[in-house]
Amino acid sequence: MWKKIEGGITKPQGFLASGVHAGFKKAKLDLALLSFENTVSAGVFTQNAFAASPVKLTKKHLALGNLKALVVNSGNANACTGLQGDNNAYLTAKIAADMLKIKPEDVAVSSTGVIGQQLDMETMKSGLLTATSTLSKEGANDFALAIMTTDTYPKEITLECTIDGTTYSLSGVAKGSGMIHPNMATMLCFITTDWPIDQITLQSYLKEAVEESFNAISVDGDTSTNDMCLIFSSQILPKPAKEKETIFLDGLKKICGYLAKTIVLDGEGATKLLQIKVQNALSQEDAKLAAKAVAHSPLVKTAFFGEDANWGRILCAVGYSGSTVDPNKTDLYLGNWQIVKNGQGTDISESVLAPILKEREIEITIDLNLGDSEYIFQTTDLSYDYVKINGSYRS
Amino acid sequence: MWKKIEGGITKPQGFLASGVHAGFKKAKLDLALLSFENTVSAGVFTQNAFAASPVKLTKKHLALGNLKALVVNSGNANACTGLQGDNNAYLTAKIAADMLKIKPEDVAVSSTGVIGQQLDMETMKSGLLTATSTLSKEGANDFALAIMTTDTYPKEITLECTIDGTTYSLSGVAKGSGMIHPNMATMLCFITTDWPIDQITLQSYLKEAVEESFNAISVDGDTSTNDMCLIFSSQILPKPAKEKETIFLDGLKKICGYLAKTIVLDGEGATKLLQIKVQNALSQEDAKLAAKAVAHSPLVKTAFFGEDANWGRILCAVGYSGSTVDPNKTDLYLGNWQIVKNGQGTDISESVLAPILKEREIEITIDLNLGDSEYIFQTTDLSYDYVKINGSYRS
């Protein structure tokens, strides 16, 4: 139904964007602006207790239900910055609002970068002056570039779908999951669409799509203080029939799934993408526990970096995950090859597995043979470069 | 009260030991035997659902309350080995029992090493023949050497204490927490004493001591299938008055604390020991959650490898730990230097912190300022060598 097309988050009707160099970073684009009117918005946010100032502010503004602009800066996370940080987040919204002739509470704010440092508001002000004056349909790619930190490439996808003669589009842009020194991973994702939809449905769809995508990936298991995923639906095109909304949900899941995978592939120091699938678990919660334990195990991650089909480490992680397991029923597959049957190694030869272990994407399937629940989690291997990138000095 | 003395696990009266080369490993000692009579025993075991065959057998034999010998092999973990593995664990007990003229259920069995491979029982038999015939008071050090895997040195400690004219001793030996390829971390600890004590008290004391020591350390957060800690108390010396038993508990905690710390210091690729102390938490559970999240964060661990006082990563881990925190009340100390006050960085200069970050042991204190609970967890940094050791090919 949905097909992939060229273009970024200004492809859906009703959105203008820009990306400029304000000065939070030395030379690269570091301030992004998205402007829209008459939209319905939804969002999900980090659960971290140290949620950054822009997260707290945007939650509040989203709840008021009248967002008309989004400001994102990279290079400074405005996290662990106390009351002054809260004030600066609000001031950012206020400055943008004045320039765009809207209200401060109509502006969503998002930040990513160094933590523990105050935003320079003069930089913000002069940057926003350029950003507001360069808003255009062509600004989507600059927007994608301006939200990057240690990302090695921008992450965008746009889909299109025609229903009853009307062509709708859906587009997403994301950054992460690189940790910039001296910082933590931050995942930001912004989605636009011209498929009109009510707020409650939009929020529930976004939650569902994020649960299966961004909440099912990790590079190192650390949840940042700045994570945020927002979606804006303009109300310009005619509304499709209610029963067509599952098509929208399907598109949204494609967008989130693609961006999540791209983030993992661009994970710091990652040489491989590991897809951990737990199937036939007693419950969804069990499947999740087991998949996450395997995905977060440094022993498993280093083994795959070393291209070693070390199934003992995988079973071990399943065993301590808290998931209900029967050791004598547990099977394990690497790609299509069964390497563990009923909790014991099969006699498959390492030469058969060697080519699979050299692939850039590896599928690991753990079959608990206890029920019918399934969960898929994606992660990276753990390489020398991960240690290098994250162990390097700040100064 | 307790003072450290020379000697190993045969120092307490009533114990004989040996350590021999059976052939599970190429050349090094790999089979250890401890023999004793008339003892009271207690033990704690891995919670991993894939508990290895020797763990299951020893739990059963311990419950029967009549242990008289302990057999430990290294080089093969007898884990993920199914029914044949269970049979081989029992057969090990049976062979040792026949040679020692006791019953199979009087024998505790423990294994560490490669997983997924069956024990060679001929190797076990010939090894046990030498081990039983060389049992002696002098065998303690060979015992300590024979249980090692990737440990770079044996881990032993012996304490002595005189009460009402009688001198009691307490000795412990441990191995871990190295992962041998293709294997997972295994922590084994065996403690002997000639302080007579009843079984219920011994079990509860062991549990308490382990909780504060072995359960409060990690190298990579992976709980092995073979972990086991056993204690044997011979009943030869006169029993001290009941009210003196807290002295015994104190000694036991010293033994476990010392061995746990030694294991971390010998952790694979470790260049530093990180002591994470969470204080003034709302509850003990909160303190534990926060300390463990920080200790398991790869971002924190790589930062310390890089000698970077990256407090943002520490707060971030506290923030997603699930512990109750108030971001505006959280303080953080590196050694005695306060680097975060009320959730924001202090202006302490990096040159002041640099020498602390170069130390082999670093104390990180997180003050939640919400209650009066405290928890201390010890871990290592995450180095290139960790990735190298654990990412290397099996063959």
C-alpha cells in the first residue's frame, strides 16, 4: 500500500523546515526548525528521572494541544542544567514564537548534545533568526543534518499512499544512537503526515509503533535524558474513512521500524546488527525479558564481534533473564541453522556457521517452546571502537 | 578480633585437600578435592535457569546434610549437557565416594570451564585416583590452583581468632570472574572453618555475607550457570558461647568481602576497580537499583577506562535505574570531591580530578538525599582487553 519516495519531512502538505549553523557546534548545522499550522500532535518521551529541560517543557506544550513549531538544537542537551535550563528551554520557545508570531506554548523544543552546560541564548537567538527566515519546502534535508550528533549519516524516510483518489504522505527523520562525549545516547525522532487523524488515535498509534521499534533497539542499554519522538498530522487533506486508519498505522510502523534499524546500524563502533527473536514464550513479558537480556549481554555482544557462535553465552543470558524457561525445551537458531536443541548443542559444524557470522546482519532465534508469544529486539555487537569512542577523553 | 594468617582451606582443623592435573585442561592443575568428616555445611547457588548439572546435584546432596567431600574440576563446566551431564555429575560423586569409602550423596560436586561439552569420565576417574591418594594438610594451595580458569592468580584468605582460650580459623578460596572461551563467568567459592555452628545459623550467615560481597560485584553483569558458594564447619573444637556467633559472622563477611574484591580486581581486561556507593536512598531496594544500574552501564565503564569523570553518564544511569530520585537533590562525589550538587555539575576543575581517575581503585558516591539506605557495589571498567578476551575465536 505504502511506497517509498524521495523527500523529507516537508513532503507531507502543511510543513516547512530549515536547518542552520547557530554555533552550538564548531562548524556543522546545529539548529533545526519545523513550522506547521492546524495540526494534531502526539509524542512519547524518555522515562529517565533526569529528563532534560526541553523534554519537560515539550510534554507540557504538547498537552495543551496547539503545537505549531518545533525547535531542535544539537551540540548541547540542556540536561542537568536545573532551573536555568528550564528557563532557557522556555526562552527558546518564546524567541521562536515571537519570530513566528505564535505563542510560546505553541512551540515544541528538543535538544541533544553535551550535558551539564547551559545553552548560550545569544547563539540560540541569532540562530533562530536565520532558521525562521529560511523556512521552506526545501529545508527538510538541512533539518535532518542539523539534528545529528555522532551520527555518520542523516536518517530519513518518506512514504506515500493513495486512498480514494487522495495521495497521503508520511515522513520521518531521526538521530541517534551515538553518544557524543561527554554525553549519553539520545534518540530523537520527528514524524510528519498530511493524513488527518484525531489526537487520541494518533497518540495510541505512535505508542504502538514506538514500542515495536525504538523501544526494541539498543546499542548499549542506556536510556538517555533527552529521548523524544513526536508526530504532527496536518489537517489539510480530506480525512479517509475511519476503517482505513489501520493503513496509517501500518505506514507509521514502517517509518519507525526503518528509522530504528538505521539507528542501530549507525550505532557507535557497531560492525553488526543483531536481531534477537524470542518465540513461543509463555507470555509477551517473558519473550521481552529474554530478548533484552541477550541483547544487553556484553558477553554475547563481544562474541558476535569476534564472529563466534557462542551459544552458551546466549542460553546463559536467557537463563538469568527472569523469563520462564525450560532448559530441556530451549532451541536456538543462527539464521536458519539450529545450533541448540532441547538445551544442548547440535553437531552443526563451525564451517557452516562461519559465513553467517561474517554477515552485517545476523538473526538469532531463541525458541522457548512453552507458549506462543514473540518479541524481537535489535542491537549491535560490542567492538574495540565502541570502547574507543566512549572511553576517549572529553578534552 | 580476626587476624589474617598464612595458609589455605586446610588451616581449619578437620580438612584435607589436594589438586591434580587430570586432563580437562592441557597442562595445568584441573581437579581439586576437599575431604572432611563430621561437618555442618551450607551453600548458595546461581539463580540461572540453566543451572549446570553439578549445581543441581550439589543442592540435593547439601540438603541431605551429610557432606564429607567436595570435588571441583576446571576446564569443563558440565553445563547445557542434558541428562548425560546429570549422570556424569552423579558418577563423579560416586567415583569419589567409592575411593573415599563414603556414600555418593556425601559428595558435593562443582565444575567450571567450557560449556556444552560432556565430561570425559575416564579422565575424571584417573584424576580422582591421584587426588584421593594425595589428600593432605599441604594440599590447600594446589586446590586453589586447580579451580582456576582465566584467573591470573589464586584467590585465598585465612583468618584466625582466639575465644576463651581456643583458636578458631576460617579460610576461603575462590575463582572468577573470568570468562573462558567459549564460556561465561563463573564464580566459585569454598570456605572452611573449625568454628562449630548449627546448620540454620550457618546458612543464614552465609546468605548474609554473600549478599554483601559476591552479590554486590560484577564484571559484566552476566550471572553464570555454575556459580556456587559452599561453607563447611568441622565440629572438632569446643563450641563458643552462642552470643559469640556475631564474631563468626564478622569473620565470614571479611572472607567473602576480600575474595569478592579480589575477583573484581582480577576481572577480565579490568584496569580499575570501581566502588559505586549509593547513600541516603529512600529504601535499600532503591539504593541497590541505582548502584547496579551505574555499575552495569557500559557508558560509565568505558568512561572510567578513559579516565574521564563523566558525571552525566552516571546521573543518566541513576535516572533510568527505577530508583526513586529527585534530580534537584542528587549529589555525586568522586573520591572526596563533590562533582555534582543538586543535580548540576560543580565547578571543580578537571586537573583536580585527574589524579583520582588514574588510581587503580576509584570510589564513586551517589547521594540521593532522600532517606537513609545505603548500598555498595563493586565493578570494573570496560577496556579494549575485555573486548579482545571475549571477542576472540573459540578455535
